[in-house]
Amino acid sequence: MATNQDYKNINYDRLAIWVKKGSRDSYKQSAAELGISLAMLVQSGVEEYISNHAGEVMTPQPKHEPLSAADKQLVDEFNQLPVETQKAFMKVFTSINKNMPQ
């Protein structure tokens, strides 16, 4: 008789990732607010990223200067917005960024 673990071993691959201290709790909270597990949030995020960036070549991101106090405050205020509002803002920012001359 196969156990639940046997089933998982046969049908699934395990993926482990490292995140900065404190990030896991934030991710778990976001997943709970969305009504899904942390694993499902990560899996959905990866799948969505791949589908939205198919064929793109990833290049290393330049290192950025530390944020100013005013920028940190802006980020903190953004993070306090409801998730749906954050998503709407990100769609607008992404659209604007895509249309800016290189």
C-alpha cells in the first residue's frame, strides 16, 4: 500500500529556496490573505513570471544606491496599500516603463 509520502515522491519534485530573514513570514501572510498556501503562491508566481517573460533573456540587475528616507517612506506607504491596489499600480508602472524610450 502506497503512503502519502510515496505518492508525493512519485508525482512531485521538491523545490527549496532561500529568502531573506523575515520574508517568509511576509510571504505566508500574503498567501493567507489570498486564501492559498505559501507553496501555491510561489508556484503561481514562478509560472506567471515565466508566461509573462517567455523568450526574454535575463540580465544581471545593476546594484542600486541605498534608498533615501523619503523613498523608504514611499515604499512603506505603498506596502500598506491593499494588495489589489498594489497590483493595479504595478500594471500602470509596468506599462509606463515599457513605453519609455530606452
